[in-house]
Amino acid sequence: MAGPLVHRYEKNPILTSKDVPYPVETVHNAGVVAHGGGYVMLFRSHLKTGRSVIGLAESKDGFSFTVRPKPFLTPAEEGIFAEYEAFGVEDPRISCVDGEYLITYSAYSRHGVRIALARTRDFREVERVAVITQADHRNIVVFPEKFGNRYVRLDRPHSEIAPWSIWISYSPDLVHWGESRRIIAPVPYHWDEAKVGPGAPPIKTDRGWLSIYHGAFQTMGGGVYRLGIALHDLGDPSKVLGVGDEWILQPEDPWEITGYVPNVVFSCGAVPEDDGTVKIYWGAADTVMCVGTASIDALVDHCIKCSRRAK
């Protein structure tokens, strides 16, 4: 790469635990979406118990956020959701499909981690829809558009048999999912060789669906999480047109290198803008939230011209 694809906001971090009007230890791994002429961020926070809740912050410009007085989503207290959310709710992603916002999040319990799905139209009232995976699944993003009247998602099941990879699945109703297949796998001795997983919901461009993902590499000092980019076919998202061979963002700033989990940049949200740029949001060291901007065309070019598939 001739220069950085992602330009960090000069006032990072944009949200910390000190900005939250209730007691939390961290602010990280947030889904972000355009809504009501501004931006809504759903962020994960650790409590002093070590368990997580999901808070909500709002912004007019996508950089300066104000947090609501109470958490947006806390572990359910009754029914099947109470059983599977007992240890916390984490890492939300938000996709707008047919006028409603679909929120996928990790639900932790004694059974492991599963993905739950909720929906809202106004970010005031929220309805839990279903627990949509078995254990253990950690990351799911829903495409913001149906394909042949079916919802489509990217997910990452845990597996010790094969490398932790990105899969694709389909659903007629958001509850029942199937026809799963692996589409992106880690590359040996590469920056994402330990595991890959979906990050922000895919962004539609005239050349394909742009998908930001995270990749991990194990070092003698522990794991390093970076961000990469992939391009999916517009009509058939299971067809991967290219995966950028180089990462687009790695831990560099002090708050990305040091924190609750060192050496981590982890994205759950990105918002495309009318000027051809995209705001990419990431949790830094599982401690604070950051943002940067990138050219959508440059990211697509990176997938095509610097694709590992061409090597």
C-alpha cells in the first residue's frame, strides 16, 4: 500500500468509560448505524462483575457521541433469553433491512456463547426475536438487503477441526438458518492465520459488497487483532471476488496497544457516506472506542488489486 487506507480521527478515542453516566469499566466493540439524521452507536461495556451490557450513544456528526442515562440492552430476566444471556450480552452489530434495524449480539451463559437477534425501529423499544445459533458462535453480521426473499448473514462458528473461518448462511424468517458454507479461511503464516471473523455489516458498492473483517495472529507476546477487507459478488454474496492481502488497520496508538486486551482493533460497525467515504468504528484494546475514515473506492481497489487470490 502506498499510504494508509484508514485515516484515524485526530481526537481518538471518541468514547471512554468516563463518558458513560452509569458505572462501567470499558466501552468497546460497538455497532454503529445512520438513523434519524444522525448516528446511533450500540456499545459493549464491562461491569465490575466482569460481565457485559450494551449501551447506546447518539451523535450528529459521527464523531462526538452522547450516552443515554441507562443501558440499552441488559441480560434478559425471564424466558429462554434469560437462560442464554445469563453471563452477559456483547459485541452488537446493526443492519437496516426493510426499514427495521436488526441487532445481532453475543449471548453468554454456562452453555457457551450463542448469537441472539433483536429488532427495533426507533432505538427506544427493542424486541428480542430469537437465539439464532447453537453454541459456539461468536460473530454474526446480517446483510442489509435480502437476496431472493431470504436474509443472508456472515458468521464465524468456533471449530477446532478446521481453522476459525467466515461462513455464510441463509434464512426465510430470521429464525431458521441453513445452507451454510465456508467462504473465507485464515491463511497460514499470514496476519490473520489464527482466525478470521465478520466485523461490520457489509456495505453495498457498484462493484460488490464490501466486508470489513477481523483477523488474529498469535505472537510470543499474545494475539494481535487487525482489520482486513473482502469483496463479495452483488448478486451472490457467497462468491468472494477478492480478499485484501494486507491488513487495513492494526494496533498502533497507545490506547490500541495497551488496555483490557492489548493489541486489538476490532470493528462491529461502519457507516457509508454520500461523499464516497466510510466511517469505520473500532474497539481499541477492549477498552475505548475509536473511528477513522476511508475511501470506499480505495477499499474496493485493495480487494481487487491487492487480492491474496491473485497470488
